[in-house]
Amino acid sequence: MQVTVSRKAHFNAAHRLFKKEWTDKQNEAIFGKCANPHYHGHNYELIVHVTGKIDPETGYVMDMKVLKDLIKAEVEELLDHKNLNEQVAEFFDLIPTAENIAVVIYNKLKPHLNKAHTLSVTLYETPRNFVTFSG
Ligand code: NI
């Protein structure tokens, strides 16, 4: 029997979507307002889902306090109030789209989880636009 537990978190970050190899015009054509050379911010909402068996000892899949602290240490410390392009090494050569941010978050969290657990990360860039990465 597999049960999914989920924890919500949020962070604010600035980014710019652009490819160095492209002209400003090409970048604007593909990335629209997100190509703005002066950057802009998003209030990102994150939902981390962990799926596994209920531990008969505790009745938990995993201790949510542990998950909360892990998200704080690995994600919020890394991304909150940062300029993703300029300050976060993971995005020096990776366009900080919601898709890529979700993959980076997944890769930060996965090594710290029980190997028997399945991780899925949902990241809202706006209330209407969100992406999910499950490995
Ligand atoms: Ni944007």
C-alpha cells in the first residue's frame, strides 16, 4: 500500500529567460516578457510529494518535520530571494524555466530521501502555470 504525503513551500526569485547565443529579438520572440533584460520576479509555490509505505511503527510515510527542514535547507536557502541567473550556480548555464527549476529542486531533494520512496515535485510559477517532475 503506497501513500503520498505532500508539503507546500514557497520562495520568491528573480529570473530572465534567454539564450546567450540568440539576439534580443529572438529571445523576445520565444520567451516574451520573461526575456526582459532587467529581470523580473515570481512568487513560486512548491509542492513536494513523497510516496511510500506507511511505517507500522510510526504510522508515517515520513516525518513531515524532516521534510519541512529538508526543503528549507536544500531549496529555500538556495533559491529564496535570489536572482537565479546571476546567483545560483545551477542556472549559470541552464535557462531558469519552471521546468528546469523543478528538475534542480528534485535533484537537490532526492539524495536525502529514503531510497524506497518516490519523489515528485510540482512548481507553480504563477497560480495558473505549473510543472511537475517525477524523475
Ligand atoms: Ni518569468
